[in-house]
Amino acid sequence: MGKNQHEDLKLLKKTHHEVLTTVLGSKEESVKSMVYSYKHGFSGFAAKLTKTQAQTISELPGVAQVIPNQLFKVQTTRSWDYLQLSSRYQTHYDQISKLGDGAIIGLLDTGIWPESETFSDKGLGPIPSRWKGVCKSGENFNGTKHCNKKLIGARYFIKALEAEFGKPFNSTESGEFLSPRDSSGHGTHTSTIAAGSSMANTSYNGLGTGTLRGGATQARIAMYKVCWSLLSGGICAGADILKAFDEAIRDGVDVISVSIAADIPSFPEVDDRNAIAIGAFHAVAKGVVVVCSAGNAGPSPQTVQNASPWILTVGASSVDRSFPTVVTLGNNWSTTGQAMFTGNKTGFIRLAYPEVSDLQYPRDCKSLRRNDTWVRGKVVLCFTSSFKEGYIEDSAYWVKKAGGLGLIVAQNPTRSLYSCDDDFPCVQLSYDVAMKILYYIRTTKSPKVRISPTKTHDGRPVSTKLAYFSSRGPSSVAPAILKPDIAAPGVNILSAVSPSDPKKKNGFAFMSGTSMATPHVSAIVALLKSLHPDWSPAAIKSAIVTTAWNNDPSGEPIFAEGETMKLADPFDYGGGIINFNSAVNPGLVYDMNTSDYLYYLCSMGYKSSAITKLGYYWLLFWKLDLE
């Protein structure tokens, strides 16, 4: 993938077809094989080829390389107040920042739900004249009707994913939409965080009540749907991602927000399978800032993804909000856990623990199953050593299926919470508190428990923590490069979602992940870009990283969740927690350009041929092996 050497885009695409024709034998076969022609931000194409055909093309003069398609995965009423970006703070944020007026944020994600009130264009002026994008119609999405002065662009890219699976995408079977419309809610959630319009008195069933809005409420949104609901999650094809980068650069976005990451192990920056790094390189070369999630593979070291130095890589922190839930035992002893239980107080219910013989392996939360009939009519206490969302939700699902009435989960302290279906209470407690409950169960003839509805607590003394799941540095590819670059709120973030999921009531939901942290940073980049349109991507990155909070906004220390809690360090949060009010006037900035990044690649010891392919060759092919 390299620089575009032709101003004549029709000629460039014709050249792509001519190269294919030399191998496939006819123009008709070339047209059938072509998936994408990349011709705006960089030059190249994606095509469906056999291994033999790919090898033949790779040997043609002027061809840099033929590489396989790669799959990637997708990885707020309080957060902007927490970051001191609201009129209640004496920072004149709304006057200084212009609320992102004139900036355009492009998001590569799962699509968008255009009917959400957060995408209202009330009070917005004309669409920036430099905008060249489109709103592409498709299944349940009318480009003319659903786009406005807030949502100014919407495209979708799926050809590479279809070619990877060798068949057309069945949207009915997957509950998806062949259009920019969002079925999972992930893209709607991130778009709202970045640039959603203000909505007063918003909550999730009474939790987290406040004004929901994006960080850059006057900025415009362009959605590039590249991720699709497959294989129990969001799957994104590398060639689709590259095409989205290509179009976004042409369309005129100021920042590209990418809440997507590949699985570990990471690919080096010059590895042709690293679609995000390659697309980001060319975007940054065109003056577009690229913000990416660090990944959700923490807390182990060297798990950070999207670690190329031209990318602004974001880790996830909590905010000063908690959701206390009172648990009362039959002996009237009470403790407070964390949950998102919005049902009625349960009354006293039998309490049980999955006891086993000393000859058997102890049962933890993930071992609970539907045939555990002993849970019927009871609240179950279980222990887990894993943070992963699936363990808690799966355990709650099986307890409920078996007739259980609630779940108390003992785990390492973490601020990430998950709401269970149908107001089914699942409360998270620390191990030491859970051991007291277990002692009560084992020493009481008829142990009982009562779970009260969750409340919301904002402000001190709730301290900031780096999320357990947030991927940590140093980079496994380049340990000398500090990654992640920055941290931002990504734990229990309330935002708009697609109402097609019945669990996500009234069109809003809490989500956690570096996916949620990324658009917080993208919004601040948009604010800075609207104030300093001449700043380069490196200057903006420098301003953000060098002015971050090393303590939280209230001055308290920041801790990193993990197997043991510790003070956070740069390999947890990079420069610290993002601080717009200081980044506006950073003083000294460290600027860079494309040549600096190429010098870095040379210093890494990469072969000059690999570096040349990334920076200067004009033609590169993505092949999708169908053999």
C-alpha cells in the first residue's frame, strides 16, 4: 500500500483492472474478481484470487506484494463532567472549544441507529463545504431521510467479508442490516460519546440520570460500517477497513475513530496484514488524526494493540461514579456490592453455594448449568477468578434457567459491571466480603438474603482506576515506544444504542471497553482541531499526551486494576487521563511528519523493502484466498 501517484482516478482503477486481466485472462473476469479499488488516500486493490493467481500477480513488475485478508474485532451522562468538560466548571469550555464546530469525526464501527435523538441536528449550521462524503442507502436505511446536518455521512463495507466466507451475507440469519444501520448498538454508542447532541434527564431505568451528550456536540458524524454481527461478536475484514480509510480520507474527515483491534499476537507496523496500521499511516500522512482502542486483553503486560507511533492509542479508565447495591443477610448483617439491578427489593430469599465433595474440583461461577436444579428459588453465591463479561452473564443465564432468583459473584475488585436480563439481580462483591457470606451459609441452617435496588453515586470518594480489561504496555512489537498513549473513561459509560436489543431498554445502555474510551479522545481531538486547524496529527497527539492528568481530576491517585491493585504507571495509562483544558495550550509540542515515522521504522531494523511498501510503492494487492 503506498502513495497515490495518479490524479486521474479513472485511469488508476483502469490500471488495477489491467493488471488483474493479465492474470485472469479477460476484463469480465477482472471485474468479477475485483472487490475494492483503493484510489483516494492510497493506491491498491482487493481481489478474489486463488493461491496460484496471487503468486502470479506477486511476480509482476511494479507489484509490491500480495497479502491475505485479515479479520479484526470490535473491542454518557457522567464522563464529560468527570473530565471537567461542562459549563458547571469555570473553564469556559463551551466558549473556548466552540464545541467542535466545523469538525468532522469519522468512525469505523458497526454502523449507526439514525433515529436516536442523540443525532438530532437542531441548532447546527450548514454542513462544512469541504465535505465530499455520501449517505448510502441500504436495508432499512434511507440515505436521504436518515442523514442530516449531524449525521452527514454513512457508508457500509462488506465485500471483503463476503469474499472471505465465500458467500453472500445473510442479514436475516444474523439479525443484521445490509446498510449503515447498526444492529449491535456498538457504533451508535461510540458515535454518541464522540459527538452526540445533548439529551436531558437520560438514564438506564433510573440509573445514571443526567444529561447525555457527546464531547463535541457541534461536530459532525460520518459512519463507516466495517464490522458485522458474526461468530458471536463484531467481525471486521481488513480489506473492508482499508476501503473505509480510503473513503474517509477522501470525504474530508478531521479524525478517524477506530474502536477495533486484532487478536494477540500483534502484527508489526510493516506487516501487510496490519490493515489498521497501514490505513492509519496514510490517513496521518494526509493530516487526519487516527485514534484507536488499545484492546481489551489486560491486565497482563505487552497486550496493547494498535501500537504504531502514528496512532493515538487509548486505554480505559473508570469515572467517579459507582452503583452501590445493598445485600442484607438473614441475620441483618448488610454489605454493599456493585450491580445494575433496577427491579424491586427481593425480600428475603434462600441463599445457596455449590458445595462439592473434597474429592471433587471446586465449582466456580462458570461451572453453573441448567441442570443445577438445587438453585431453584434461591440466590446463588459463586466465585470466579476471571473478569470476562461472558462468565458473569453466562452464569446468571444458567442460574435463571434453572429457576434461580439471583446471583452474587465474588471476584477481583473491578469497576466494570454488567446488567443481567429482565432485572435479574447479579451483584459483584470482593472475595473478602464473599467469604463472610460463605461462612454465614455454612453455619446457618436456613441462610437467606435480600437484595435491594441499585442506586447511583457520583463524585468523591469514588476513585479513578485503570480498568482490569484495558490492554497494557509496553508494546510487544516496539517496547521502546510508550503505549498506550493516553487513557479516557471507558467503564460503565451510558450512551445511546440500537433499541433492537431488548436488554438495552429505552435505547440507552451502559457499556465498558477501550471501545468506549476511544471516542472520548476522538471528541477532544475534534475540539482541538476546530481551535487549531493548522496543527498536525503529531502536534495534537503531543498536546494530549504531555498535558494529561497523572492523578485523577479531583487530585486523588489513579490505581490500576489487576490480580493485585497497584498505582497506575505509564504502561497502564500512557501520559495519564486526558485533560482537554490543558491540551488547548500545551506550551511545548513535539511535532513529527511522515519521514520521521519512516526513520523510526528503519531504526526498528525492518527491511528497507518492507518500509518502502508501506510508504512509497504505489500498488499493493489484497487477495482473498478461495481455494
